[in-house]
Amino acid sequence: MRMNGARCTRARQGKGSVFVDQMIERFAFLFLIFLLAGCVASTPQVVEHTGAAINRTPPRPAYTGEPLIIEVALLPEPGPVPCLGAPVRRSQYISEVRECCAIGASVVRVQPIAADSTPKNYHYDRSLSNYRSIVAEVLRAAPEAVIDLDIEGAGEDVREWARNNARVELSSTGGREELLEPAGGAYPMAVMRRVISNGRNLRIGLHESHAWPYQGRATNLDYVRQAIAMAHEAGRPIATPSEAREFLQLQPLKNLYVVLSSDKVRPGETIFIEAIVSPIEQPFKAYAVIVTPRGRKYSITKKGKLMRGILPFAGGKEMKNPACKTLIEMAIPQNAAPGAYAVNVAIFSSRAPVRPWAALEMAETTLSIE
């Protein structure tokens, strides 16, 4: 009996161990399946490398349209109802010109905001001295921008100076700026989209419209950003200032200009001569020479006086910023001989001889004394 009991006990133990072994095998099999599934899921895809970096962002569609020229007209006309969001101080205006040109505007409508304009006394100053100073500030803020000067309501002295200033490339009273369509009215976004889709070019800003379909107040930068986004959707790149000049059939940008307040004067009348100069990255010396009808040469000196001979009026190691410099302001002598006077401004390397062929930059114009 004892032997039979031991045999039964061993039989029961054998069956139990078989059951346990079977369960272990099943769990091992399931674990192996889960393990393999995890390995397959975590295995990286095989990529055939060609040596170039892999860019996982979808490429932007290639541009298919003509570059979009953006002109900014930042200032609404002064009036009893202020335009919230518009620059009302001179410093704010220049700052917005700089920012708009930095992100894509290639043409600036220069409006004569007064140097002492404030939120409580926002106003324009259409005097010649104010136009001269604000154009100089805009050129320092955006040296390559196309200048469209708003001379509406200005006097004849301003108009004559603008005609003689080759850096003033457009004037708002008519001409090529008509190729830039204003996005005005109550729905400027719709106008912008239509103009861009039709392949035309834009003039935008708070001068054209105060309307804004989104939350908050419109700003000039908002209009420029919207135009850029619409242009990208339409497959049009944003025009650079040089591309804008080419389309508008303007002269390429120069590094030196000489500007007369008037190209025809009589004895006793006052005249000034300006120079507009781009940055100079090397030691230089600059000369401004007036040649009389008889061939005599007079130089404008550092103190703004005329002296016989060839003398420099400026020089230095470099000039980091663009400059608009008044070379001389004087009354024409009563005994001045009538005729054509050549006005030459030139910049030379500090080591170069003072010869026309050695000039780094040279500009010339003619003054007629009647």
C-alpha cells in the first residue's frame, strides 16, 4: 500500500510539473511575440544616403510669378481724428521705415512729418529744411530704398530741390509711382489679394487705409507682413530695391550724389550744394571742386568756404553710415561771371593721386549763373 501511495503521489507530482512546464512555455512564447513586435516597431527605416543632409520639412513651392514691389506710406494726413497705431513722432516714423524695409518694403513714400510732432500735436512741416533733414534720416535708416517724396502742398523751392536730387527717384504728384497700386478703402486685404494675384505691385500702409479685419489695431508692419504672406501664397517673391528700380525704369543706385538747391541762379541769390554718400570702408579723402567757365578751379573747404586750388573738404579712416552733407551754402557774388559752372565731387583712396581716373566715386553736375 505504501508503494502504491508513493507511486500515486509521484504521478500527481509529474502531472503538476507537466502543467507548470506547459504554462511556462506558453508565457515564454507570448513574451517572445511581444518582444519581437516591439523590436519591429522600434527598428528605424532603412534610408539610402546620398551624402546630402536630410531635410524632413516639405520644400516651399518654387516661385513662378514676378517679384512683388511693396511701397509703404506710413503716415495718415494730420487731422482732428488721430489714427491709433500710426507713428506720430519723428523717431517712431524713422524706426518704422527701418523695420518695414528690413522685412520686405523696397519703396518708401517719404512724408514730411515735423521734427517736433507729438501725439497731441501731430503735424507736417513742408519747409525745404524739413524735407532735407527727413530725407537724410530716411536714407540713414534704409540706405537702399527707393525714395518716393510726398511733395503735395510743398513750395517751388522744395520741388526744384527734388528735381535736382537724383536720390529722390519718385514724387507723389505723378509719374512711375502710378505703377504701385494703393490698397485703400474699407477692405484693404481684398485689394491686396487682388493686386498680388493679378501680378501688379502695391502701395500699403496707414496712409492708404485704417481698416483691419483682425483683432486689434492695424499697424504698418501688419500690412507689410500680410502682403508678404499673400505673395508667398501666390508664388511671387518679394522685390529687392534693385529689382524695384529695374521695374520702375530708374537708374541703378550710386554711391555718391551731388545735389544743387537750384541749377539756375542769378547773382545775389542763395544756393546750397549737398553730397549724399554711401558708407566708405577704407581710408579716404574727399574733394568738391567748382570749375568756372574760364577753367579756374575753386575747392569747397571743411569750413564751407571757397578757396582757389584743389583742397580736400573731408577725410578719415572710414565712414560707417550713409551721410547727407551740406558742402556749402552761399549767396552768388554780384560780380560772378555768367555761364556754366561744373560742380565735381569725388572720393579718393587716401593714398591715391587726385586724378579723375583714380577716384573711388565721382559725381558731377552743372550750375548755370544767368
